[in-house]
Amino acid sequence: MLRALVALALSAVAWCQAEPEERSIGPLAVGDRTFQVTLSVTGIRIKDADGVVHFEKKIAEKTAVQIAVLNGRNGAGLLLTYEATPSVPRARSWEVLGIIDGKLKSFGPPIFPDGSLAGGVPSWDAALLADVLNFRISAGNFFVIVPVEVSWEHGIVRLAYGLVRRCRMAVEATRKPAETAASIQLFPGTDEKAGDPVEVEVKKGSVVEFLEAEGRILWEESEDRTSLGVAEDIWLRVRIDGKEGYLHSPEDFEAVGLPDAG
């Protein structure tokens, strides 16, 4: 699903911890417009060069905010990153702002991923001909990369390839080989009806490659947040000493050197 990506420019990054006094960031150039951002302990306010307020938002107490200019191929905007301090797992979220009908607007509620923003920069998806933000989502024993399309024309962010029953995703995994050999069940496809698995021995010196994952993406929208994750029923395509197939069980993931990260 995920095609070759070309990194785009990310500029004018400012990191501010919300404090009692107001802090001003800018001017930030978004296309041919400039904006000034004011941060305080209670919220965010964004004005244009004429002093017109385009965006206001209250933020929770002890929230750090990062402001970045997004320069995509199809448009430009701002990326807001929110993080509760002190930091706790899954406490970061991301919100995209862009210009619609001459007004800087939010493209939807903040995205709360079961992971993080991969690389911290937007990319170009050559298959969709669209700018995407790539999220690094935990699948328990490894991570998958889920692209979220930034639709500058329609003023929304959405799953790049929609909510389908099963998606193919790029994989990020760090292998920790076991000291002893283990046998795993290698399936020919992502459906157990595709054929019987073969038993493959994974030795300490085995060459194991993680090729891609296949599973269902979870995208749940509400008024104030969008949750992003993957379903537990996930398949991992691997190549073990030249033999290629799919793993499905947590026990087999662990046997190839991918313990549950929790």
C-alpha cells in the first residue's frame, strides 16, 4: 500500500512549553500569507498580518505545543503537536491547519495515534498524488507505517487508502535473536484457507527479513479527537533463510526475535 515517498520541506519549527505569560511565534509563512501565533497557559491564537484572528483553541493545563509550517506539493499549512507534560505514553497528538476559502482552519480534530509521527516530516505519495503524514503505529511486536492524506483542497485529513478490510503496510522492526533455535508456522497467504503452513526452523544465525504487514487499520473519529491504530489480527510477511511466507501468531513473532513491546 505504501509507495516510495519523497520527503518535503518542514520549516519554522518552534517549541514552547505553556507558561503563565504569553509567547509569540512568527511571522510564519503559509503559502503567500503570514501568521502570528500566540501561546499561553490557556490556549492558542493565530492571527494574520492584518490582525484578523483565524484560529483559536483552548488547551489543557500543562500542555506543550509545537508549531511547524508544512510545505507540501499540493498546498501549505501548519502542523500543531500537543503533548501533556510530564510526558506519558500515547499523550501526543497532531492537528493540521490549512487555508480554505481564504481562512486558516483546522482540517479535523487532533489525531491520537497508538504510536508517533514517523520521521516528523510530511511526504509525497506518488500513487495517490497527495501529501501524506506517516504515522508509526504499534502492532505489539513491531511497528507499521500508516499514511494519512492531507487533502488541501477539501480541508480534511483522512486515511490515505480508506477503511478497507485489510491493508498492506510497511514495517519497522528491531530483531532480538533468541539464543536457541525455534520452529515457526509459515503460511503461504494471509488467509488460513490459502493453504497449510510449513514448519520452518529459526536458528540463532538465521537471516530474517521483515517485508510488510497486512491487517485492518482502526480510525475512529469523534468531535474532539481521532484515534488511530491497527487491529490485533495482523499478518507479517517475512523471509527466513530465503523462505518467504506469513506469520500470524504472537508466539511465532517472538520466535523470530520480535518480543511483545507492550
